[in-house]
Amino acid sequence: MLDAGLIAPIVGLVGLGFAFMSYRAVVRQSAGTDKMIAIGDEIHLGAMTFLKAEYSKLVVFVGIVAGLLVWGFGVQTAVAFVGGALASGLAGFIGMKAATKGNVRTAAAAKDKGVAAALLVAFNGGAVMGLSVASLGLIGLGALYFLFAGDKNSVGSIISGFSMGASSIALFARIGGGIFTKAADVGSDLVGKVEAGIPEDDPRNPGVIADNVGDNVGDVAGMGADIFESYVGAMVASITIAATMSPDVMAKFFGTDVTTAMLMGLPLLLAVLGLIASVIGIMGMNVFKNMDPSKALFVSELTAGALFLGSTAVLLQVFGFGMGIFYAITAGTVGGLLIGKATEYYTAAAPVFKIAEASKTGPATNIIAGIAVGLQSCAIPLFLIAATILISYNVAGLYGIAMAAVGMLATVGVTMTIDAYGPVADNAGGISEMSELGPEVRKITDGLDAIGNTTAAIGKGFAIGSAALTALALFVAYKQAVEVKAGTAVTMDITNPLVVVGLLLGAMTVLIAAAMTMTSVGKAAAEMVTEIRRQFKEIPGLLEGKGKPDTARCVEISTNAALKEMVAPGLVAVIAPVAVGFGLGAEALGGMLAGSLLTGVTRALLMSNAGGSWDNAKKYIEQGQVEGEKKGGDAHSAAVIGDTVGDPFKDTTGPAMNILVKLISIVALILAPLII
Amino acid sequence: MLDAGLIAPIVGLVGLGFAFMSYRAVVRQSAGTDKMIAIGDEIHLGAMTFLKAEYSKLVVFVGIVAGLLVWGFGVQTAVAFVGGALASGLAGFIGMKAATKGNVRTAAAAKDKGVAAALLVAFNGGAVMGLSVASLGLIGLGALYFLFAGDKNSVGSIISGFSMGASSIALFARIGGGIFTKAADVGSDLVGKVEAGIPEDDPRNPGVIADNVGDNVGDVAGMGADIFESYVGAMVASITIAATMSPDVMAKFFGTDVTTAMLMGLPLLLAVLGLIASVIGIMGMNVFKNMDPSKALFVSELTAGALFLGSTAVLLQVFGFGMGIFYAITAGTVGGLLIGKATEYYTAAAPVFKIAEASKTGPATNIIAGIAVGLQSCAIPLFLIAATILISYNVAGLYGIAMAAVGMLATVGVTMTIDAYGPVADNAGGISEMSELGPEVRKITDGLDAIGNTTAAIGKGFAIGSAALTALALFVAYKQAVEVKAGTAVTMDITNPLVVVGLLLGAMTVLIAAAMTMTSVGKAAAEMVTEIRRQFKEIPGLLEGKGKPDTARCVEISTNAALKEMVAPGLVAVIAPVAVGFGLGAEALGGMLAGSLLTGVTRALLMSNAGGSWDNAKKYIEQGQVEGEKKGGDAHSAAVIGDTVGDPFKDTTGPAMNILVKLISIVALILAPLII
């Protein structure tokens, strides 16, 4: 068959070339008026400063873990770990750079050239992130595969190291980014909107730059690292499962012509097809841009998806894999899409109106209704994940489950592009407001932003679904690694008390980390409130629009809070599986993976969706969609409270759950040989 | 060995005699002034009317299920099921009768005789419930054991039928009771306290009688049915596990002198010892009553606990069981106690002050802080449950885990007494307020009520811990039943996709039921709000204290809402395991049990504890314990909102989770032979 280890890095490099083209397409646009340029620079600088501060802290962590890995697994795994961390960090850096150049240029395009041009700039801003994630994943993993695929004994541990590197960065990027963005958002809203009565994104509010920086830090860098981790994790799990598959299972599902090497190479080849399809979908935006914006995004995604599935079918047929894998991949793709659609329903349809209605009797009923929606919203995605597992297992065994995850993530180039488009458009709106570009421009950016909210909701559902499947695939890989090392079948029976204890401790770990992140946002937001209040009081003429707010100080507060608060939950996630593995053994650790998976996924769904629905309930009241209620009324005040509660739900704790679950799984997979 | 089937019902009958004595001790007290008698009668009548309406609806459900059981398992299991339902219903009826006679007499004793006398009346009021639960459990299960213990093939299914009968009543009692009480509470608070600005328990508020009825319906009948179910379930699981234990395992843990029959009889004998110890502890209150009330309750519980553990040690030694079982029982008892203490910490110590502090920046930060406390509060109990499982398994195998649950629940006579004491004292306070007995009396009843809040928190933690262990024991029994029927070892491996699918569907079922109960409270409370507003508007002179509120109408609304809304979540809990068992088989159903257990227990802990801590944060501000804040201030308003959100958390959805988890397990245990 084709040499996946050679093709993947090459196509990855080509993909990076397209990312650079997208970047050029963004930066050669005008950045608008002097005021716009100044504001854009402030946001760009704030985001880059945060990223540098974060990475310089992560270097210490990566160094320590790499040292431990050298000691426990040898130099190769440690180098792979550093490589994974570097690749994830680099993708975040490139993506953030583009997004924070794209925001102000989107606003300028909206001002000077209209909707289509603005859409294209924002889309290209996002595409840099999307293509970087896909390309760097292929380059890194492909290169390792090229070097070590022949070494069946250690390839698993080496590529797992790469995946763990990606996970480590993702954990800190998600938690740190989540704390940064919500401290800024909650803090500036509480003082600005509620106390001082000035609009959102008002330039007089010292926290507003930090808020805009936060959108990038959380939704671009954080989301990117999350998806990068799933993308790599799904491939690593497939390769590991393939490497240890028994001949019987292979013969049963794939006939006798398929070899282990073919199955190991397949995920990389599929990712190659996915990247090529994504590039075509992304480049197509130059044509699609004249459609209605939300349709244009959909067509771009659909083009990539159809090309990917079509070319996959051909590849599988040509090399004689049979169609089982195709069905598994299709199940993953369709499952991911439907989870996204379910998320959209719960955060933008009838349930949101129920929350808005409940706001009429005050904040308490608004909160109760939101929690109820969050609980409800878990059902369909859990069912869809279960159905995807059943289907993909039946057509292609445990390998099929991992392939479903690969299928969900193969076109990450375009899905991540659309995710990252959201904060760029959001920022563009903020910059238009701060630069006083007037209602016409604001209308364009608001329109683009509104689509971004929907794509963000779908993207979050997608991220959770793919995280669940990836974690499950890693979990299966863990079990197989344990069996390989033990040299015998190992049963992790669900009534085995050690497994049950693991289940409970897995749930416990996830909940502790969730509590920590919630508390951190509260603390950091309180600091922000104090600082903004101080500036309103001490800076002469600030509220009258004559004084200049010290926005840098607010960015600094968010940065410091995020960097300080991300450490403890991060350590919990790494230490817990190590402690359970060495303290209680492989079965308890298996239980822990299942417990953290179940608890983490339900918590992520509940919190992300409840948060999203509170946010939109508030917006619907503001837009006059709820009869008899308007902005500033009692129901609106109640809805604002719900929205504020939802902020850390949907942007800090909920997303952190995804990473936690994957990180615990990958740590377990790496530990497997040591705890037998 | 002693004939457990003979002793248990006899001691149970004696226990019922003591329950009757306690009842006499309550009703021969004065019920106070005419006004007090009238209010007491209203609450009593409301509670009894609700119970009758509930039971007449349950008769239909019990009839249908009994019919299905006759068809699937024969007449004996069906009769046992009806028996379990009857016993649970009877315990609830007797207990409610006593509690709603005890409340007004507690108030009268506080008025006429002082603290010690009031404490004793409230305690005796609760003791009727405590002793009824323990005695009826022993009588019912003992009699079935006496009749069928020799029939090894069907004794498991017959006693499981009894347990399922208890579970079915419990589910509806908990959900219906929870909806009743919170609809009344939230509804009357929203209109009375928030809109009309009148105090809690003010006689002008039409919802206040329903609120007091609700305390009994939820915290006496609901809690009693919950504990009854755990008590019976723990014994059924032990008996079933013992019946199918392999000779190897028996020899390993208990030596060669212990027979299957001895192990099967043991849980009943331990419950007999527990009941005797409880009676002594309860009767001792006649002496302890002169101590400080909270100390008196503690000494009563401690007496019973010490007597139980001491006599158990003797029994185990005399009959040669060895001390393994003793350690398991001690682990259960100590674990339960510590879980209660952890609950007390999170709902009445430092974390509560953090929530109170967060109230200063408004309702949003109050809610965020409360959710964070709820998440945190899961950790220690989950760890304690895990530790109890590990210890009890190591000393006595899977049987040990069931025995830990039995140990936790054996002294249910006294623990349930103290639980039921709480709402009696709470009602006494309400009656004092409504009858205008003055601040001196109110001070006594408030003191008793405050202790009741602490005991209620501990009791809730205890209920969750025992439910978790009981469900786990039932789960183990289910697996063994599957293996007996299959005639071979059955593996439910945690990486088996069917098991994973079951895990996900188990979580889904629990979350759907949770969402339903939350929504129900919202709907019912809205109806109540509308009705109370109507009365304030339409009844002349009501707010001036001249008109008479139509309290019966409010009781009716709560009753109808509860009866209507309890059906859907109840059916979900029964149908889900049947559907998964028949649709996906025994392994998926096993996964479902684990998934529902994990999700249900964490959700119960989170919601109960968050709710309790919001409640107390509000109280601490009211009591002036938070510097610079007082009743009626901004922080207090924020805390009231948190408290209202917490109402359905802690009194409806949280407690419903316990039952759900146990009911799903018992349904699975009964189904086991049919799905192989």
C-alpha cells in the first residue's frame, strides 16, 4: 500500500503552505483607520503576550514530564512528547496570530467592501488555524510513523508520547484560556453593563480589550489545542489498536488480504484525504463568499465532507479493506454532525424560549430552567455516541470505534476553520463598536457574529462527541496495551470491586477539576471587578469618555489569574491516573478511564449546552423575540444573571472536561506497560 | 444457627409494638390552643389527603406490574412485590400520621413545658416512622424468607420482588413528594416573601399550609420510603449473593464451618440486632432529653450504634463467621457516618461562608459559588464509598460489600427517627408562627429546627451513601444471577462496546429523569404562584390579616401537580432497564447499572449538597453571621435566589436520584433470568 509515513508529512507541509497563503490573504487587507489599527494592535499584543507567558510556564512542565518520560520510557518517547507539545503550541501561536490580524481587517472589509469581503477575511483568518492544526498533526505524527512504524514494540509508546504532548498543551490552553476569557468577560460585564450601565464593548470599559483578547485565547487557541488533541489522539488510538489486533479479528472484519501495516497506516492516509478535501473546501470560499454567509460556510464544509467520504470509499475499495471501515467512518461523521445539530437545537430553539419565559418570574426560575435544559440536552448526544459505537463496532470491531473518531475528525481543517471564524467575527464586532464605525458596519459584523454563535455551538457539540470517541478509542488501546504487556487476556469486569473503585475515583477526579475551574473563574472575575471599579473611580473623566482606561492592566490581571489557576487542575489530571495506576493497578485504572469518560462527557454536555442556552435566552429577549419583554426589563435582568452563570459553564469548565478525559486516557495508555 | 426467618418477623412485630407506644406517647400530649389544633388539623388533613391520592394512583401501577410479574415469574414473586409495596406504603402512612400529630404537640410542649419536653415529643413523632420502617422491613422480608428460604431456585426472585415493590413506592413517594413540597415552597416564597414582603410561615399566605404539608410529604414519607428501600435492598442483595456463592469463595473468607444457609440468614439477624439496639437508643431518649438537644440526639444514635456493633461482634464470634464480616460492617457504618459528616461540612461550614461572601457581588456569583461547592462536595463521599468497597471486599468478598450496606442500614430505626424528627420540629416552628405563640416559644422550636437541618444534611448524605452501596450490591447480585442462569461465567468487560453503550444509556436515563423532575417543579411552582397571586388579589382583606386564605386550594394544586408529574420519570426508570435488557442483552444492562449508579450518585451528591449550602448561606446572612450584610440587603436577595434554585436541587431531583439508581438495579436483578 501507499507509504503513509512518507505521504502524511509531505501533504502536511503542503497544507502548511496553504495556511501561509490564507495568512497572506488576511494580512494584505487594509486594517482600517488609525483608531482601528490601534485597537487591533492592542488585542493582538494582549493575545500574544498571554500566549508567550503561558508557553514560558508550560516549558517548565514539559521539561519535567519529558525528564520523567526519558527515565521511564527512554529518549524516543520523551522526544515525541516534546514534539507533540511543540506542534500544538505552534498551531496555537500561528492560529492566534492570524485570528488577531483577521479581526480588525474583517471590520475594515465590512466598512469598505461589504458582507462578502468581510466574510472571506474572517474565514481566511480562521483557516490559518484550521489548516495549521491539520497540517502540523500530519507532519508530526507522520514523521514519527515514518521513523518508528517498523518497531512494533515501541511505536505505540512513542506516538502516545506525541499525543500526550498535545494533550498537555491542550489542558493548559483550555483551562488557562477559559479562565482568562471568563474572568475578563464576567468582570467587565458586572461592572460595565450592570453597575455603570454602559454597553458591551464600550471603549470606556477598561476590561473590554481583555474581553476581546479572551475570545481569541479561549475560542481560537483553546479550541484549536482541544481539536488538535482529539485529531492526534484518534489516529494514535487507531494505530495502537491496529498494531495489537489478533489475526482472527483481522480475518473476521477485513478478510485475509489486509495486513497489520495497512491497518496501521490507514488513519494517516484518511487524514491526508481529509486535509486535501479541507483545502479544497476552504479555497472554494473564494467562490462561495457571494452566497448568504451561513450557507457559504455550510457549503464549504459540505464540499470537504463529501470529497473526503468519496475519496475514502475509493481508497478502501482500491486497497481491498472492504466497506466495513467506510461505514464506521460514515457513522462517525454523521454522528458528529447530528450531535452538533442537537447542540444547536438546545442552544438556539424551543428550549431557549422556555428559559426566556422562565426569566419572567425572576433569576431563580431562569437558572432552574437552564439547568433543566442542560440535563435534557445530554440525552440525544449520549444516545448518538452509543449508536456510533454500536454501529462502528459491528462493522469493523474495536478498530471501527477508533475509525469513527478518525472519520469525525479527518476534515478538521475545515471544521476548525469555521470554529475559529467565530471569534474573529466576534472581535470584528467589538472593534467596530470601539472604533465607532456606525450601525451599518455593525450590522454586517453582527450578522457574521450571529452565524459564529451557531457554528460555535455546533463546534462545541462536535468537540465533545469527538473527545468521547477518541477517549474511548484510547481506552480500548490502553486495555490492549495492558494485555500485550501481561501476555494474557486481562478482564476488567464491571462488577470487579477494583474497577468499581476506579469508576468512582475517575468521577471524583473530573468533579474536583470542574470545581477548581469554576472557583478560579469566580476568584479571577472578582479581581477584575475590583480593578475596573478602581479605574472608574480613580481615572478622571473615564466614564465621560475623556480619560483613557488602563486596558493593559486588565489583560495582565486575566493573564496572571489564568496562569496561576490553571496549574492545580492540570496537575490533578496528570497525577490522578498515575496514582491510581501505581496504587491500585491496571483494572482500577481501567475503571478510572470509564468513570472519567462518563462523568466528563455528561458534564461537558450539560455545562456547555446550559451555558449556550442561557446566553441565547438573554439575546432573544434583547432582540424582542419574547413577547412583552425588552432589554433592561426585569426578565432581561434575570436572563443576564443566567448568562453570567453560564459563562464559566460553557467557556471554562465545560470545555476543560473534554481535555481532561482525553488526557487521563493518554496518560493511562502510556503508563500501561509500567503498571503490570 | 438461629432461624432468621422466624426471629425476624417476631422481633419486627415487637418493634411495631414500640412504634405504637411512641405513637401513644405523642398523641396523649396536649395539642395546644384551639387555633393550634385547627392549624395542626389542616396540615394533618392535607398530608393524609395527599397520601391517599398518591396511593390510589399507585394501586393502578402496582396492579399492572404485579400482573406482569405473575406472567413472567409466577404468583409468588408478584405477591412479594405487592407485599413490598404494601409494607412501604404502610410505613409511610403510619409515619406521616405520627409526624403530623407530633408537630402541633411539639409546639404545645414548647409553649407549656420547655425544651426537653418539646424535644421528646418531636423525637417520638419521628420514632414512629423510624421503628415502622425497620419493623415492617423485618416482618415482610422475614416472612418471605421463612416461607421460601429452602427453595434456592426461586427465593432470589421472590425477595427481589419484595424489594422491587418497596422501590416502586419509593420512587413515586420521593418524586411526587419532592415535587409537592418544592412547588409549595418555591411558589409561596416567590409570592409571599419576595412579592408581598410578608415573613415565611405567615398565616396570611395561602401557600403556607401546603408548604408545611410538603415538609411531611417530602422529608417524612419520601425519606422513609427511600431508606426502607435501601434497608430491604441491602438485605436482598446479601441474601442473593450468599445463595449463589461458590464453595471456594466461602472457604476462603469464612472457613469451612459456615454454610450457605448461615450466610443467607445473617443479614436478617443483623437487622434484628440493629432493631433491638435502635429501640434501646430510642427509649433512652426519655433519659437523654435533659441534655443539650443536639447532644441528646447524638447520644441516642451512638448508643444504638455501639450496641449494634457490640452484639454483632458477639454473634459473629459465637457462630464462627470470623471477624471479616465484622470489619465489613464496621467499614459500612463508619463510612456512612463520615459521608454524613462530609455533607455537614459542605452544607454548614467554611464552604457556606464562601457562598455567602459571593452573594455580595450578586446572584450570578452566588450561583457559581454554590455549583462549585456542589462539585467539590462529591469528592470526599466518592472517596469514602470507594474505600468502603475496597475494605469490605478485601475482608469478606462481594458478600462483604453487601454487608457493608447492611451495616450502614441496620440501625435504621434510630437514624430514620432522627431524620423524621427534623420535619416535625420544622412544622412545630411553622405552627408556632402561624398561631402567634410569641418569640420565646419560637426560640425553642427554632433551636430544635436548626438541629433538624443539620441532621437532615447528615441524613441525606447517609441516604446517598447507603443507596450507592445497596445499588452496587444489587448490581453484583444481578451479575451472579445472570451467571447462574447462563450456567457459566459471564464477563462484563468495561471495554466491551455493549457495556460502554450500557454505561452511556444508564447515564442518559438518569439525566432524563433529573431533567423531568426539575422541569416539573418549575411548572408546578408557576401554577402555585398564579393561585397565590389570585388569592391576594381577589380575597378581600387577606393581606391585612382580615380575610381567610383558601389554603386547601393550594394543597390541591401541589397534590395534583405532584401526582401528574411523577408518572413520566417513574416510567422512565422502570422501562429503561427493561428496554436495554431485552434490546441489547445482559452485558449492556450491566453497563447500564454501572452508568446509572455513577451518574446518579454524583448527581445526588452535587445537587443535595449545593442545595443545602445555598440554604444555609441565606440563613447565615439572615443571622448576621456575614459581616456587613443583613436580611433584606442586596447580598441577602442574591442568597434568596440561590436558595430558591437549591430547593428542587436538594429536595426533588437530588433525592430522586437515590431511588432511581436502586430501582434500575432491582428491576435488572429481577429481569436477569429472562434476558439470558
